[in-house]
Amino acid sequence: MKQMITHTHTSTLKARKEAGNRFTDTNQIPWTSFFLNGVDYKLLDFTGERCTLLVKVEKGTKLAIHQHLGCVEVFLMSGSFGYTDEETGESNMIFAGGYLFEPPSTVHQPLSPDGFTGIAVIHGPVVGFAADGSEVSIGPIDYYQRAKENNAVAHLNFDESLVAACG
């Protein structure tokens, strides 16, 4: 078992804000409309292949069926979120304080009976279908560009030259 760091052994360490640390007041970030009605987000972090979102979903929202090509993590601060396994009929829901990990290739049609506010970490794109049946892919770069159009990315101090490499 590893021992805890003790005060006597940390006398040479000094707490400091590192160059890459970012302290963000999310109240200063405007909400950005998601690609579907009833969903808004605040882009908290963006690396090109991954984004972290504060998400707000209206009560009764049901999203279109889609597939995640990378993993997704969701932590709910309020409300409910889940979906039904169409093969077994089993309903899976998380509520305030709940955490969901979805591995790559997850296919689902989530719904939020109560609405929710939570944190989502999205690795890679999501693939679904437009109303005309054509395939649509939405990835972290799309969240970034939509938030940028909404003047909601200044807090990121993101190197724009990386956007071309991601898009």
C-alpha cells in the first residue's frame, strides 16, 4: 500500500497555477443551441478529438437514434437521462448524482423525462441520420465551431491553427 504524502516530505513543493491551468466561471459563458431542439450546452474544454460540455436538456426531450464512435461520459447534476435496450426492453436511467460511461460503438436513442443538467465528455464523433435519411456526423470540432459562432469560446484560449487540423 502506498503511503500518503506527508507535510515533512512536501517542504520543497510549492502550490502554483501552471501555464495550462484554466479557471472558468461558467456563468460567463453563453448557452449555445445544440443541433437538436431542447438541448443547449456550454463548451468547457476542447482538444480537437474531445470536448467537455455543460449540458442542459428540456423536460421530455428524446434525441434521435445515433451511434458514438468514441466513448462518452455523462455526470448528472439534476434530472434524469437514459434509454431502453430495444432487444431486451430493459430501461436504463441515471438520476442526479449518477454517472454513465458509454464505450465506442454505443447505439441508443436517449431521453430525459425530467430534463437534466450535467457534464458530458465526448470523445470522437457521433453518427446519426438527417430527416432526409442521409448520414450525419457531429464531432467535437462541430461543437467548437457552433460555440464559436455564438461567441462562447473566448475562455478556452484555443490555438485556432489546430481547428484546420481537426476539421
